[in-house]
Amino acid sequence: MQLSGKVAVVTGAARGLGRAYCEAMAQEGALIVAADLNACDETIAAIEHKGGRGIAVAVDVADSESCEAMAARAMEAFGRVDVLINNAALYAGLKGARFEQLDEAQWDRVMQVNVKGTWLASRAVVEPMRSGGGGSIINITSLAAVFGLPYGLDYVASKAAVIGMTRGMARELGADQIRVNAVAPSAVMTEGTEEFFGEKFERAKAVIASNQVISRNLEPEDLTGTIVYLASDASRLVTGQTHMVDGGSWFL
């Protein structure tokens, strides 16, 4: 198994992609710390049903003390942190609008969670990773950051910031044998994506697929192979990269 003995922390792990990442890494032997504002009991149950191990931790990634407590709980339970997936983000419940009409409070909250949250969660695990000889931080960004999704500038800006943070963190942390990469999916068919598009969901699915070289909508399992690869030693010299998993919508 590719991740045997590794400890992986996943934020936004209660449902959707976060849960899929947890299950996939557990199947490859990782010990999972499933972290979310919402309860992760179902995620842990799914892991254990397949013979894996994990713990659930409540975390608010926009709060530094909460992130530090998350890392401390991981160390208490498993003694190390090898992988962090910064998956927690505001997306599903956002209200789209022309950029000049976006709600200012929503803008601030998106930046607080999607950008500051990525920084705080990463900051919390750096020392445990250093003390363990290195690790892998995987930041979840979005095709929106390079495509320029209209009527969602707050989300677009936050995910573009994550790409920049990935590059800067990779240069800073390379000497510590900590790799930092980003994964940028197209819209994945999850509960969150359906909530985001609302009544336009079916139409959005068709438009998204038509813009892809491989014209099939992404499912969560289409992301997990890339996640496992970046979490594993197979990618030990890969850092600072943004990996597009989008059916060929955008070529970097």
C-alpha cells in the first residue's frame, strides 16, 4: 500500500471530496485525521467499514487556535503528521453576482476560510512535519482560478491565491523536505456543486462537460488517484506544481 504508516490530516472531511480523499488514503494504508466544522462520524465509519483507522476532529480553519488543536490531536493520536490536505473551503452556499454587486461580508468570509484557512492549517502542521523528516501539503484549488469563473470573483480570487501560496510555500519548505502542491479540479459532481449551481445544475453539468477534451463530468473518484500520488513517496521530487484534474478544460 502506497501510504502505509503515514498520517494524513484532511480538512473539510465531513462529506463530498474531503470524505473521498479520506477513504482513498485509508485504503492505501494511511491513518486519517478527518477534520471539519461538521461532524465527521460518517467519514470515520466509512473508513473503519473498509478496515482503516481514523479519528474525527472538530476544526474551524479560520481560527488559529482551532488549527493548532487539530495538529495537537493528530500528534496525540498517531505521533506524527505526514500529509495535510487543505480541502476546507466556502463554495456550496455562496451567492453569485456580478463582481461589483458581490456581498462584502461574503467576500471577507471567503478569504478568511479559503485563503487564511489554508495558511493557518498549513502553519499548524509544519513543525510536526519537520520533526518527522518531511511531508506533503496538498492545497485544493480550482479550475475557476485559471479559467476565470464569472459571477464568482470572491471564489475565483481565493483559489488563485491558493495557487500563489502553493508556490511560495514550496520554495520556503523545500529545505525541510516538505512538498507543497495544488490540485485544481473542474466542477466535481458532489452535493456542494449541486448546491452551488442550484436550479441550473443540470445545464451547468452539460456546459462543463462540453468544454472538456474528455467530455465527462468529474466524480470524486477521479480526484483520488492524484491525491494518493501527491501524498505518497512516488511524488517525492514534485513540489510547487498545480495539477489540473479537469478532463482537459485548461492546459497550463
